[in-house]
Amino acid sequence: MDVAPGLVVRRIVALGWLLVAAALGAVQVATVTAVTGDPQIARDGRPLSRRVEPGFGIEPFDAIRTDGSASLEISFDQTSGLDAVVRVNPLSHLTVEVPAGADAPFRVIGLIAGSVDLVVYALPQGRAIRVRSSVGVVHVRGARFSVTLAADGAMLVCADEGLVEVRGPRGATLYARRGEVVESDVDSLRNLRFDGDRPDEFRRDWLDRRAQRIADPASGIARSLGRRYLAARDAFAAAYADVMAHRDTIDEWIDAAERGVPVPTPPDDEPRLLESLERAHASMIDLEPLYAILDSLAVGPGDEAFAVDMDATHTVADVVRMAANDRRLMGARFATVRHTLKLSVASQGVAP
């Protein structure tokens, strides 16, 4: 079934995230230490106008995006309980979901597109850093490694030092040590042969192979992506409608945060709001990367891979065009969910 892969991973991450949510606050958890070009950061539902430079503070749920000429490096602050550096490479998009307190059990980099390089120097005992995508979660307790997403959403994890654990969308687990590679996609999790002396060349070849498979009608990948998009879109729309049913509460939180006063305490129906937020965030994990994937597909009248029928009413080309039309609206809704998650923590008594 096309929509099942990733469900277990998304539910585990979303449930775990709500368990540690009370540790979050609108506080700085990392600092930008190096910049090239003009990376963009969105916070609290809107893009920041301030230019990103060394010394720029990163807050929980910030979304970082780089174009082809931009990159940045962030170093986590002591308040995050994490001694690590993350390099965000060109053409990448991610969220920083890092609890502000050192007592939180894990920290999450939500990779939506592109690639990141991480060096994890130290973590408190029993803690872990995770890099999450729609097709797997990377668990680390001290290592040097990279995570790359391909044009079709597949994930490649290359370990340079230490031990990296990769959990696939169906619950399987593989490990990578120095010079080893794990590939994860919606259908499988596997180790690949890797020439440790030529990592960049290996990654480029891998990216090319994955991109070529999308355009091959026999692979069925384009059809699978279209079906995943429709299912994830419907799931997010339903969860978002449930979140917006609590709009009065959310508006009170936003107003208080903008005026710099304590966010009102949770209402009696907060468990239902948090459950809706959990479902919306879980469905975003699968849906948001699909916009980047589908947006990268150039659909022309002669493209066999995209003219195939997915069901009685849609071709892949139809879904690609639907995603292009939806992208701006859905992007605003994703930002709203992240902002609301942040405000829900403040409502529990953590200072914004």
C-alpha cells in the first residue's frame, strides 16, 4: 500500500515530540557561526527580514532554507544540552526542533530537502540527536556524518566517524560505521557499498541514479509519489481543520505573544487541540517534502512518466500541477502549525 510506509516513523516522532514539548520555549538554542550567500529563516509563521549573519540566534521550530549559492553552519548552545555543529548545504530546507532544556531526551533536525553534515561532539547520558525525513530517522550519540535526500525523497546516510543508527519507514533498523552507508526509501532500508576515499563522487552518482528512476515509467516511482501526495494532503487537511476549530484559543496565544505578556493557560479542551496538532505535525512530515519533490519535476506534453493514470480521475501530471497550485497555501499552513506548537508550549508556563 503506497500510503503505509513512514506511518510508524511519523507517529513515533510526533508522539515523542509532544512528550518533550513542555521543555520548549521561544529561546535561542543555536547560533549561526558561518554563512555564505543569503540563507532564509522563517519564524513564528513568517519569514524574517533580518539578514542571517554569524551570531544570528536560532529558536525552536525555526525553518531554514538555502538556495544554490547559500549555506550556513550552526552550533548548538549549552541550553540545548547538545554539543554539535550542523552544516546546512546549498539547496536545502529543514526545521530545527530542539528542546531548550538539557533534560529533553532527544533533539530533531527535520530535513525536508537537500543535505546536512553533522558533527556531534558530546551529548548528556541517555540523550540523542535525530535527523528525521519522511522515509527514516537517523539516531546518533556522537559521530560525524551526512544525510542527503534525493529527488525522489530517498535518504542516504554516510558515516565518517562513530556509529549511526538508521530506522526505516517500516520499522527496520540498520547501522553505519566509518565508511559505511545506509539508504532508506518508502519501500526498503539497505546498506550500500561505499568508497570512503570518494564520498562526494559517491553521493553525486547516487543522486543521479535516483533522479533517473523518477523519469522511468517502468519504475512506478512517479505514480507512487502522486498517490503519497494525495493521501498525505488529505490527512493534513483533516488535521488542520481540527486545529483551526480551536482558533479562538490560538488567537489568544498569538495576541499574548505579540504583546509580550504571558500566554494564557491551557483551556479545558487543550488535550483535543494538542491531539490535532500532533496529527497535523505527523502528516506534515510526509507531505512537506513532497512539495519539493513534485516541484522539481518538469512536466511536459511528451513525458511518459507523468502521463500515467494513478486512479480514475488523476494522472501524475495532474498531481504535479495540483501541488504547484497548493504550495503557497500549504506552506502558510505548515508555518501556522509550527507556530501553534510553539505557543502551546508557552501556554503551559514556559516563557516565550
